[in-house]
Amino acid sequence: MYTSQAFRDHCTQLGVRQSMGAVGTSADNALAESFNATLKREVLRDRKVFDSPISCRQEVFRWCMRYNTRRRHSWCNLLAPDDFEALTSATLTQAA
């Protein structure tokens, strides 16, 4: 789909510039590759089929909400993003 002509045309209409890295290298998009690997490991596990597309979307959405707010991350000293933001914003000085 990403490389289909219809998708390319739609991107052009929207003013979106497509970018694709070299085949076989995940280094071009390491952040997305890491996120997708974590999603697959933590949500899909050994599961092959969801009851419905809606149940799949709901489970992925719940996971994303937790991942972005409450799941601990190594980049912020193993704090949850919400906790990290509260801690760091509390130490900022207010602009005059």
C-alpha cells in the first residue's frame, strides 16, 4: 500500500513527501522499528486472531495510551512519561 500509485497520488495531493529507506535496513527508522517491535511483543504475543477489527483497534489503542503515559521508558530513567513530565516541568523556571 505504501508504495502503491494511489497512495503516492494521495500524498501528492496532500503535499506529503514520501520517504523510504534502503531495503533491509531498520537503522533508517530505528524509533518506529523499536516501537513496532514492542507493540508486537506486548500486545500480539502469540495471538494470531482478534474477535473483530474493532477489538484489535481497542486493544492497540489501550496499549498506546499506556505506553505514552504510564509505561516506564529507559530514555527517561525508567520513569513513566507522565511522571517524567511532572518532575521536569516542576523544576523549570517560569519565563518572565
